[in-house]
Amino acid sequence: MKRYVITIDGPAGAGKTTVSRRLANRLGFTYIDTGALYRGVAYEAKMRGIQQEDDSGLEALCRSLDIGFARQDDNALRLVSGGVDITEQIRTPEITMLASAVSARAPVRSFLLEVQRQMGEGGAVVLEGRDMGTVVFPEADMKFFLTADPEVRAIRRYRELTPGSQALEDVARDMLRRDEDDSRREIAPLKPAADAVRIDATHLSADDVVDKMLCHIRRHEEHPV
């Protein structure tokens, strides 16, 4: 297996995180959750009182950040900012919505574009996000776009949350709003790359999706474009 750059894009709750991790494990590649980087910037902006529309403040913030992933003994990646592990702090509903807003700002996207490309430049990576195959790695070896019915996605995301932190109907509402915001934004909107393999995971398990992806990857190896 070559050191492919593989991108998996799609809306929240489609199963990207689980699928990306399992695919990376099956291939022996590194899994990179690029959405965590945007959450990290959103978290730091909140901690410093920087408003989501304040481009100059966000630009200054990004210039000051030392953010990235650190590998643990169990091979899991943790998000670290300024030497502090913020992995758990970035998973609240508030940071989720703030990350969607912050990700639409040009200074943040410009900063993280370079961070993400540096992470993937050696290949042998599976990168999960929303514009990996369209903007960050348009020349990726394999691109996937994973989706599912909104109701199914809402239930999946609800089950990932801390019990009692948010009602299912609130999760569904926030998800639809985020989908709309991310799809309509001018900078790097959420959409499948023209050459992405689209997979509807509504009625598929995570392992079923991974198996489908591996079939496409093996086919690509046998018949490269």
C-alpha cells in the first residue's frame, strides 16, 4: 500500500470520525481529525473573549497559537494548545456551533490550511473534515464524501454527547443549522469534491462503510488514474 493521502468529508453525524479512525487502523495510516483544529481555535477565541466576527482579533490569535496533536501511549491523538490538552473542552455544543462560525472566517481558514497541509505532506494519512478534498487536499489520492439522513445523523451525534447535556431535538436543530451555515458560506463551503466517492451511511454500519472504502482504494491501486 502506497502512502496515500485519503480525505473523508461530510456533514456532522454521518459517522466520519468512527469510519476515519477504523480506516486508518486497517491501513496502518495516521488519522487526523481536522475539525478538532477548528474547535481548538474556537475554544481559544472564547477563552480570550474574541468575537467570531472579529477578523483582526482572530488573525492575531492564530499568529499566537501553538496548536496541534500529541500522540498518547495508546496511539490516540490529543489536541494540545500551548502545551495544554484541550481535547475534552472542545466537545461541548457551544464550541461545536462556535467552531462552525469561526471556520467561515478567512484568517482562521488561512492559518489552518497550512497546518493541515503540513500534517498530510508525508502521506499515509486519513484526514476527516468538511473541505479536505475540495480545498485542503484537492490532489488527494482518494476522496470520500460520507452522508446519511438527517434523523439518523442527529441520533448518532446525540449518543456521542454527555448524557443530559442536550435534548435530541436541540441536537437535530443545531445540526441542521450548522449544515446550512457550512453549505452556504462563501469560503470553502461543505460540498463533495467532483471526484469524490459518495457513500450514504444511513443503513450501513461503520465497518460496512470502511469495507466499501477499502474496495475503492484497492481498485484505485489496481487501476490508478
